[in-house]
Amino acid sequence: MTLDRREFMLKMAGISGMGIMSTSIPLLTAVNSSGAEYTTDIPKPVLLRDTRNTATRLGIDPRIWNWHRDADTSAAMPANYYEASLSEWPEFGRLPADQTCDVVIIGGGLLGASTALHLAEAGLDVIVIEKDNVGSGASGRNGGQITPGLARWDAATMMSHLSTDEARRLWHFCGAEAMELIDDLSARHNFACERKRGHMTTAVHAGHMGYLVENADARKELGDPAVRIIGSHELKDYIRSDIYYGAAVDSGGGQVHPLALLRGLVYGFIRKGGRIYEKTAMQGLEKTPSGAVVTTHYGTIKARKAVVLAVHSYTSWLLPNHSTTMPFFTYVAVTPPLPMDVRELLPADMPVYDTQLQIDYYRAVRDNRLLFGGQGTGNSWSPRDVNNYLLDRIRTVFPQLQDPELEYSWSGISDITINGVTDCRKNDDPVPVYAVHGWNGHGVAQTVRIGKAVSDDVTGRNDDFLMLTHFEHKQIPLNNYIGPVVIPLVKGALGLKSMLTPADVVSF
């Protein structure tokens, strides 16, 4: 038996050795139909041999933070591991004047960049605006693990809510198609993002093996043979830890450097003639007879064909009463180069999720480091508390790694829905507004695939996006304010459930 957050809350609710490329590299410019200059070429993102100790150049939400063990706390905030392991990246200027285009995209994360790139490849004139910098949000701050499924919905959940044909189509969409799309885009636009294949879900209780078997069986029923179940003895070929009883080995999942992936998508978009403006926040959205007008502090942008809200903080423009998601805080850390070969911990070099209530997720990253993440909280924990928690988890999983240290840690903000599935919407305006939010901590691959689905819907290629709009979502009154109270209560109740029935998989 399994009981996840979706069921519980429904009941309760009724980057290589090429060096650092300077941002002073001249950028080619062109002039659009509005007479405004925009960049037509940018340097390709380059993965460095190791990290560089540098201050962040990304403006981030004031509620979150970056920590580095050697940083001066009175100086500028340090870069997180992803930014520090990539070459310098140019800043995009603010919106220079009023402009017109086919599609305006709000948000410069993976969803916005993928949507923009696919639309530009289809020949549309696209503008992306970002209130901070490209990669400032969750797309540049997550664990970098790519897994199939639509947010928290796995194959078994899909089969319990949909017909077999519907579940098979949806699973293929957010599984094999999402993974293959990342590979196709990186090859087509010739950028590197440390894409590796293979992923594992490990059982922290013997009773959790039934859950893994059930989901593997559901995946096979949906035409996906990529997962197999292994026991504790074979598991030693993958993970040198004694706390697990077995695992599901998924050859279709994997890992990626998420900020390198994002910058690669942006690199392709700009080379296709796209325009990005940073430090440009949307202030309003107005319908007019000739299109939709996005208002910013620096001018307006009129969209002839569509507006895409690719960041959860703006979905209130589409859902004016209250939203269907609630923000929560996440945490990730990276060790310095380990004193032992990281392959002695992870011989198969596969990223890991486990089945405990508050999951651990971890993977080996370049230069013999270990990336480790965990916890989801309603308010922001301090670097000290996060580091202490993650170090304790590392010691629990890998006691042979004596006195582990952290070099980087950072927090982020994601969003959750009550039912655990991503909320995708499109209104009926002549110039439609698209909104996608509620990634539930599992959106790295799916954001890229759904970006293509939005593009395909705008251009009339298929009805994939329509498929994603059919799920019913509960609204969450005061959604931006109740997390510090509701999330601890839900976690506490789920924790009690986990203690009473430890053989059940109870996930948050």
C-alpha cells in the first residue's frame, strides 16, 4: 500500500578545460521591426574543469541564498556550484522600448527557454522577459536529476486515474519523449550539459520493494521496459551503502547540469533570432483588439499570437482569484573533491532517489565531488541548519566517508499542487494565455518537453498540450502565505503515518 501527499492532502482538503570566457566578448546585434537592437549571437556555455570561487552574477529571490565555505559573509553572495562550474555568461539588457512580436514568454527558466526555442525554430518572432536573470530560479538551482513522470505522478498513478491508452500516451510524453528531447536539442544546437543516462530509486524499508515492483509493472504495461528491480546484493554494484533493501534501476532516467542545459537552450534561441530581456518584470497583462499587451516598467510588448506564463509567481494573471500551487523551499549541497574515489560510493555513476518520507537525492558530479540534496520546508532554513542536516544524511548513507565536508550549498523555491500533478492551463482569449506551474520538485526533463508542447499548440501541430489540461486541480486560498503552517502539519501527519505503517511508501 502507498499513501502519498496527493492522496493525503485531497482528503484533508475535501559544464571542460576551455577556460573562462569573458562577458566582454563582442556580441552581434540586429534591429527588429520595432527599431530596437537585440543580440543575435552569444558564446556557447562551456563546462569548466572545476569550479571557480566567484560571486554570483544572478539576481535571486531575497528569500533564498547561496553558501560557499570560503566566502566572505560581508561580501557579495557567492555563486552556487552550477554557476561556478560554467564559463562566464553575458547579461541581457532590460527591455529598451515598446515592442511587438508573435509570442511573449514570461520567465527565463527551462520552460520559458524551451518554449521560446521551439517557437523560434518554427519561425515565430519571440520575446522572453525575465525579472532577474536567466537561471536565477529553480532551473539553475535544482538537483539535476531527470526522471520520467509528470511531477509526482508515476506510471501506477497514471494507470489508476486514466484509461490505459491515455496513461500510455502521457507516460511516453513525460518519459521517453522528454529524455530524447534533451538529447536531440543538445545535439542539434551543439552544446554540452553533462547528460548521463540511468537513474535509481532505492528502498529504505523491505516493504517498499512492493511499491517499486508495482510501479515497474505499471511501466511495462504502458510500453516502457526501461526499469528493472534488483535486490540488496546486486545493489552493491550500484551503491556502496548498507541502508537499502533493493532498488528500481531505470535506464531511461539520468542526470544533467541544469544551468548548462538552460544556457544551451538560450544559446540556440538567440541564434535563431530570439530576444531576451533581463531585469524586466511583468507588471500587467491587458487584452486589446489587436493582441495581448504585457506591461513592464520599461515599456510594453504586444503579442500577436500568445502569451506564455512560464513562472509560477505570475499565474495569478490567469487565475485571478487564487492559485492551485503553494511554494516550498528546497536545498542542495556539493562536497569538495572527496578523499576517496567517488566511484567507491557510486560505482555505476547513477543518481539516486530513495523512498523515505523526506527523500535523499544524490549523484556524483565532476572533479570527484558528491552532490546531495534533501528536505522541503515551508519557510527558508539557514545555511547552518541546511548544512548540518545534509552532512548528517551523507554520514547516514555513506558512513565510510569519514568527516564529510561541504563546499557549496544553496536553497531554492519550487511549488506543489495538492494532487501532485503539474497544472497546465490555456484560456479562451483570441490571443491565448498559457500557464504551467506545480512541478512538485520533479520538473527538469518535463519543463523542456512541455515547452515544446506549448509551442506545438501555438503553431497548431498537435494537441499534446490539451492532454495536459484535463486534470482537475484544487485551489489553495492564501497559497503564498500558508506554507510555513500547512507544510509542517502535512509532513508531521505523513511522518506519523510512516511510523505507524513503515512498509507503506509515504512521500512528500
